Amino acid sequence: MSSVHAAFRSRFSLVALALFALSGCASVNLEQSLTRTNEEAASFTGGRLALAATPEDRVAHGKTASELLAQPLGQQEAVQLGLANSPALQALLAQHAADTARAAQAGRLPNPIFSFEHLRNGDTLELGRMISIGLLDLLTLPLRRELAEHQVEQARLRLTSDVVDQVTQVRQAWVRAVAAQQSLQYAGQVYESAEASAELARRMQEVGNFSKLQRARQQAFYADAATQLAAARYAATTAREELVRQLGLTEAQVQDLKLPERLPDLPKQPLQPAEVSQAASRRRLDVRLAQAEFDAAARARGLTRVTSVTGIELGVIRNTTFDSAAGSRTTGRGYEIALSLPLFDWGDLQRDAANGQVLASAQRLEATLRMAGSSVRDSYSAYRTTYDIARHQRDEVVPLRKTISDENLLRYNGMLIGVFDLLADARDQVGAVMAAIAAEQQFWLADAALQAVLIGRPTASAVATTASATGGSADAAQ
């Protein structure tokens, strides 16, 4: 009998060692996760995505932010600043670490339970010890580990998607801030021109060379220009503060923020459909994320089918009995199996929920696949349309307004037109430039949206058509 017990103990020891080895297999590495994100979204992160987990890391990020703020902040520099300085992005990375740790935890065995029993009956003392473990947990460990691995991958893909969204928001916020600042400068020029014409009209009326109606027209245009200047100033402030929020700047850093005077020049050539199609044919984040969700749901359903009916606990027992009267000691060994009886809950609702989750994940995957091509075509259409409009404004409308302005200046020098005609033409020329700025803003917003769509993060992009001022001040000049 002792040999049987010895063999049992030996087998139990081997099983315990195997369980110990298996329990340490499911783990996560944040650095590896961030490295993969930097590789897959290199055009967005530039390989600079990192979690500031220590005071030294935060000091290094602060130094990077100070260096970037020491000069006018370009779009790429704004992205770098957001990656290094934004608390919201750092919270995203820290949350990812927590999510992946929880997902990996599901792939580990629960700790065994040790119970100790002390019973005294007269001269008899009985000590009972038992170690128990979930037998069903052990049998389903490979399946649960696979499920945990898919959930970790799903969390990593979600992190990459969220980082792409964050960078896209920074890019678009930068475009709006620079364009609003640039438009404010030209709105100021329109205001100064309108103010000068209104003052001149007042003086001419005083000496009897202008009618009350003519002066009222100039005054009305001046009032309208003042309103537009106030609106432009508010728009510039709003756009700048949006960028400040996206970058996570402190009050001290806000004072150091300097933006370029104008938006970048348009590309010499837009992206061609073949280039866009080739870039979009790579593995998209939205499709991969939907596929990972489906795989995880499918494996969770397989696990639910096993665990929803019952639970099984296996325990190893060692009882020692001391008899003080007889001066004897006896030891008993054995095992115990505990089985939950499915009397009230047969697990049918859990299985129905798992089946529904798999079906929903499958349909979301199919919907994502169907929408992928459409989102690329729609985003490219917005990109190409805004490029053509911006180039038309730059190459046709603005030069045409300049030619008209030059000709009107010659006519003014020849005393063929008056000063009010010249001022009105100057305002029209500024209006054409502001329309060109708005068109360039729309293009760069559409460009940022297209880059996000190509990697698999569809972003809404709308085309706002702009019309140049061809005769908007005509009434004011009458």
C-alpha cells in the first residue's frame, strides 16, 4: 500500500511541476507591443511612441518638448510633441498595459487552494490537509491560453488604432490652427482697408463731395469687415486651443507655442489612384481588429461550451490522527473530487450569449470588409477634389485677381477710377487669397484623413467649396 501512495505522490509532484511551468507561459511585454505599433504605424509615430513610466522617462520627454517648442512648430514636429507630451496619449499607453495584463491573466491557471483542518475529540486529535485545484481549469488551459493570446493581440491592434486616431487629430488640429492664424492676418487687412474707405467717405461727405447713401455703403462695409475680423480672431483662438489640447500643453508651454506663418505648399503632384490602391491593399487595422475580435469570440464560445455546464475540483488529502490514550499515530491519504450539479443553471444562457457574440463579430467583420473599399474611394475623392480646388485657387484665381488689381492701379494712376474703386479691388484681392487659404486647409485636412483611411482608420472628410470674391465689394464702391 505504501508503494501505491509513493507512486501517487510522485505523479502528483510531476503534475505540480508541470502546472507551475504552464502557469508562467502567459505573459505580456509592453515594450514589444509598443515596438510593433511603431513598426506598423511608422508613418504616424515615426518610431517615437513610448510610455513615460519612470521619472527619468518623464524628464526626457519634457526635454524633447522644450526642444520642439523652441522653434515654429511644423506638422511633423507637432506629432512628435504630442507623442512626447500629451497626458491623454500616455494614459492610452498605460491603459493598454493594464488591458493586456488582464487579458493575459485569463490564460493562467488559478492558484491552488490549501485547506487545513484541526479536530479534537477527547484524546483523539485529527489534522487534515488538502490541496485542491480546478480540474476543468487544467483541462481547458490550452484553450484559455489561445483565447488570452487573441485578446492580447486584439488589445494591441486597438492600441495602434487609437494612436493613429490621436495622431490624425493632431495633424488636423495643426492645419486648422495655422490656417486660422493665416486667415486672421488677411481679415485684418480687409478691416484696415474698410476702415480707411469709411473714414475717407466721412470726410468727403463733410465737404459735400459724397452723398449720404455713398457714405452709408462704405460704413456698412466697414461694419461687416469688423464683424468678420472678430469672427476670424475667435476662430484663430479656438483652433489654437484645440491644438493645445491635442498636444497636452501646460500653461507655460502654451506661451512658448509658435506656429508657422502659412500652410505648407501643395504637393507638385497628388497621389495617383494606383498608389492609393497599392497602399490600401496592405493589411488594414480595421479589418485585422474585426478579425481578432471574431477569433477571440469563437474561442470564447468553445470554452463556454465546456465550462457552462459544470465545474470540477480535484483535491489531494492527507489526514493525520493522534490518539493520546493509545499513544498511536495514523496517517490517511486520498483524494477528493467536487462536482457542481447543474440543477438550476444548465449554462444555456451563457452558450446563447457566446453564440450571439460570435455571430455579431462575424457580421462586424463582414461589414468592415465591405466598407473598406468604399471608405478608401470616398476619402481619395475628397483628397483629389480638394487638391484640384486648392491648385485652381492658387494657379488661376489668385493670379487673375492680381492681374485685375495691377490693371486697376494703372487706371487709378491715369485717373480713370477713383480711390474707392482701388480700395474695393484690394479687398477683393485679399478675399481671393483667403479663399485660397481655405482651399489649402481643406486639402491638408483631406490628406490627413486619407493617410488614416489607408492604414485602416476611416476618418470623416468633407469638401467645403470656396468661392473667390470677384465682385463682393462692388456695391461698396458705388
